[in-house]
Amino acid sequence: GQNIDQPTEMTATEGAIVQINCTYQTSGFNGLFWYQQHAGEAPTFLSYNVLDGLEEKGRFSSFLSRSKGYSYPLLKELQMKDSASYLCAVRDGDYKLSFGAGTTVTVRA
Amino acid sequence: ETGVTQTPRHLVMGMTNKKSLKCEQHLGHNAMYWYKQSAKKPLELMFVYSLEERVENNSVPSRFSPECPNSSHLFLHLHTLQPEDSALYLCASSQFQDSAYEQYFGPGTRLTVT
């Protein structure tokens, strides 16, 4: 089976940077996604990485290391609205998407 | 309507009831999915339809029965559910099933089985 691990909760201060680590062990790899989910709402797409390295998109960056089996998003200049659950999802060799349990990030003033 | 819509948003049903969840996508996508999201647990993939054909069934109990009449609509028929089936049921769609395209999620149906 697939194994995707990420911390349950993280707390950070407004204006700071937060990094959420996701480690995975899957049968094959065809890309890693990050989704954001606010309480009571649908998950929304944040990023997709299939090659090693850093993908930057405004305040949000996502890093992937395929050889080490981990990824992390970097959320910069944190705002209160960034308080949400962040879901790591890996597409395996059969293109099936498996999700981690999510990391709840709380941004404090 | 845009994106992915789901109805109803909330549903309370007894264990002997029969109900259906509806999902509609307005994105012209070819693949649709049902997921179950329980508190503090990963999203669990239940069913995948690609071009209106079921391509994935993750050992889901037969009390859940999906139906995909066309590429824009997906249903989940429920009957004789158990209290542990209470969860958020999310529908999603993507351009194609086996590609790098991201999935777009609906707002979900919060199901409570009493």
C-alpha cells in the first residue's frame, strides 16, 4: 500500500514562513500535489511537482525530492486566511492519487 | 453554475433509508471521483469513472452504489448505511483520469447516519 506522512498540526505567526513536510513511500511515482482545505470547504489545488526542485508561485512554493521521497510547501508572509488544512497527495505508478491525513496550520496574530 | 457542485450539502438519514448524492461538473472533464473524508483521516478514494465507465472500485461496501449517466453527472446511491459511514463525501473531476491534471473538488455532502 501507499504510505504518506505529514504532521497533524502546526502553528505559526502572521508574517512568518511555515514549511510542512510530507514523506511518502509509493509503488511508482507520477507526481505530487498539494491542496488547501479550509474548514467546511472543498480542497483547492495549490501545486503540482513531478521533477526535483522548487516551484515558486507568489507566496507559495513547493519543493520535491524524488530520491528522498519527500516534499514540502513553503508559505511565506503568512496571513490569517492561510489557516487551513494542507493535504499532500501522491500519484503512484498506476496514476492513482493517495492523500495524506492533512496538516492543520493555525496562523496567530 | 461553475466548477463542481454537489447536492445536498447536508443529509441526515436512518440506517434503513435510501438516499442519493448528486454531483455535477461544469468543466468539460472526462473523469469523476467519489471520496470519503472522515475526521483526522486521509481522503479515501471510493470510485473513479473515466468517460462514463467505472475504472476503480476500492473495495467499497455494496451499500454504496455509484452511477455515472454521462460525463457531467455522478451519483452515489446509499442504502442500509451504518453509523460509521457518517462522513464528508466529496466529488471531484479532472480532465483525464491518468494524467498530471489536478482534480477539482465539489463542496461535499456532510452525511450523518443515525
